[in-house]
Amino acid sequence: MDIYERSLALHREKQGKLEVSSRTRVDSMEDLSLAYTPGVARPCEVIGRDVSAAWDLTLKGRTVAVVSDGSAILGLGDLGPEAALPVMEGKAVLFKEFAGVDAFPIVLDQREPAQIIETVRAIAPTFGGINLEDISAPRCFEIEDALQDIGIPVLHDDQHGTAIVLLAAVMNSLRVQGRSLSQLKVVISGAGAAGRAIARLLSCTDGHDRCIPVGQLRICDSRGILSPERERQDPIKEELARLTNPEGERGTLRDALRGADIFIGVSAGGVLEGKDIATMAADPIVLAMANPIPEVDPEAAKANGAAIVGTGRSDLPNQVNNVLAFPGLFRGALEARAVRFTSGMKFAAMEAIAGCVVDPSPHRILPPPFDRSVAVRVAHAVAAAALHDGVVREGAIAGVRG
């Protein structure tokens, strides 16, 4: 059986991957009175007087909602909310396994951004954070932006988790080569959720002091280089065009790639050939993350001069995997009881991930996904950044529990 059939058999045998487990036993009338009525009235009264007590007295302070509408499932596209459940369950498993964070999948039979925004606002009191997942662009941008004021951190992982891990890979690649990002030309293939987040971090749109702006940046979609003057662009692509190509350069992805130092692929498989890599600058870095088929064949990229190659695949070296980011990112935010994510928290996560590789090499620019120390180090860094950025809720733990 191949991996797909084995996975199907696992899901059928287990009837999914999650279950609810009680943290307290109910073996006697006294236990019942403590866990439920009449004793439960007291914590209810305490929270009623001060809602912040819910962080200490309920699951709120350790629980994340993983929310999707099923409109952009992995590389499968729009299959609907029920079909998104296996992915959201899997995400919840990884939260628990790598960071000890309880997460619950919530799939919504809603498509209008306003409806999703209203629903997430309504369920927010239960949770300490919201992980938006597999929601198609550009709707995901509107939804995430509108939820930044709900008092708990909200993050669309397809954007920011990918960007954080990828830029950690870039950071360590540059350490290997002894180069600075400010001197280089970067080309991004893909102007969707991940492409936008990567471009914004690389261009230092928020002016964060941790950011080193890239020397030159171009972002391409299926029609070529985004340009401010290009017709029939949605507002998000117009924003990206102004951000990455103020000079108004036009052309194809291949045109943009000539002389580039770094290629970042968050688009579709097979959009480039090995000979295209040969047109880049000397010793280029190629991070082709389309799954299961990268934008360019990794061996062909190496044969045509790529010095460092990474993909999104687990069976190849230098896998860019979101599991290195989101468990620790949310754990740190929960421990800080952050009211939102800041760019400083994202940069802290990126630096922590990169720092987990003491001596990077062309074949090891990221820690392995099963390095259990990564989430803890990321959480510490994120919690410290939340404190520095002034988004820590009163009564938060200053640091991360053991």
C-alpha cells in the first residue's frame, strides 16, 4: 500500500485522529460535585466578576482553534468543510505532539468573509488563539486582518508559518555563504497567501528593527512579474506590485530570474527547468516548495549551478516544514497571553528556528522536524518578544513552563 492508502486505512481504523480526554477523574459523588454541580458554580462566579480568570480556571489558556472553510486544502483545492477535517485534525495532533498545546478543529460551512469573521468572533471566548488554515486567497487576508482586534492572537499559518520557516532557511543559507540579504536579488514565484507574507517580511514593510531589507525583490504569478501598471490585478497584487517592483519592470518568471541570487517557489510544480537556474547569479539559493512536485526538479537545479536547494518534501534534504514554526509560535503566545501576534514575535520565531542549527551547511539549513527542542526555543523567543512589544495580557506568565 502506498502512503495515501495507508493513511486512508489509518483514518478509517481510528475514526479520525482526535478524542476528548478529561483532566480530572469522576469516581465519586464528591468528584462529581467538584467537577460539576454544585461546586462548579464558584469558578463561574469568579469568571463572571473577572473574565480574565478564565485563563487560569478553564482550558482557554492552553487551547487553540484551528479554523477552516475547506476552500484551499493542501494542494487539493476547494473540497468543502468536511473534507478539511482530516487536515485540521492533523494540525491539532501536531500542536499537542510538539508543543503540548490543545487544539480543536472547527470547519465552517461559510464562504463569505464577513460570515467567517462573525463566527470566529463569536467562538473566540473559548480559546487563547486562532489558527486560520486552508482558506483561499485573497479572502484569507481580509479575514485575518479583520480579526486582529478580538483580544487573542490570530494567525493564518499558510501565510506566516510558511514565511517564518522559509526565511529561517534563507538566513542560514546566507550564513553558509557569508552574504547579506541587503546585497541580493530575490524572486518569488507565487502571489498567494505565502508569497504575500514572504514579500512583506523581506521588504520590511513594518520597519521592524530585526529586519534587513532585501536588495531587490520581484514577485511573479502565472502572468509574470507583478507591476503597478499591469491591468486586471486585484488589490492585493497591486499592493505587492508597489512593494516589490516600484520601477515597473515587466516580463515572465524566467525574465525575473536572470541574475537573481535566490529563488523562492510557493506556486505550482514544474514551472521552471534546470536550464532556468543556470541563468541566475553564481551559487544561487533555490527554495522550491510546491508539493508534491517542486517548481523545479532539485537535481536539475543542482546540476545547473544551485549551491543550496530546499523543498517542501520530507524525502529530500532541507525540507521547509511549517511544523517548525506554528507549535512554538502559538505556545509562546499562549504563555504570554498575548492579545495579538506582532512582527517582532514572527521575527523572533524565525531567528529561534535558524539558531537551532549550530553549524549550517548546504545540506542542513533547518533543524529536522522531529527536533523536540525547536518548539520550546521558539516559544521562549516569542513570549519574550511579546513582552518587548507590549502585547502581554496582565497576569501572564513571563516565560514558558518547563
